[in-house]
Amino acid sequence: MQYAGGEYRKLLGAARITQSMSRTGECLDNALIESFFASLKKELVHRERFKTRVQAKAAIFEYIEVFYNRQRRHSAIGYQTPAQAYETMTWKSAA
């Protein structure tokens, strides 16, 4: 589903959610999501050939939920995994 797509926008409207996004061509306004999609393409999509949509969806789900969100080191958080960064923040706030 595309976040600028008509059906998605209708769902947001029905839930009384105001969508915030920049104009077309303003990639710096969406730097984090642009970076995510660049990583997804470079690290998974352009390296694999999927035979079916089901296979592609499963691989993308695993990339996001298992690798990207739990194991991949991110430069924005000091080259830690999200779990390490969370633990660091938790210990700092407890101190």
C-alpha cells in the first residue's frame, strides 16, 4: 500500500487521522523513510529474485521485523542495534 494512495488516505480520514507528508520531490522532508527504503532495496530487494508475491512479502516482513528492527546496526544510534540502543537509554534513564 502506498502512503499517498487514495485508499490509504480514505482509511486515515475514516479514522480521523491527519496525514502529514511533504510535497512531491521534497525528499529531505522524508529523510528517515527514504533512508529505510534505500536500505531495503540495497540489502534485500536488489539481491534477490522472488518467484511469487507471497515469497517477496515474507522476505520483506522478515527483513523488517527480524533484521532491520532487531539486528541491523544503525548509524543514527551510534552503530548499535535498536535493542542495544534501547538498553543503553533504559540504563541511562535509570541512573
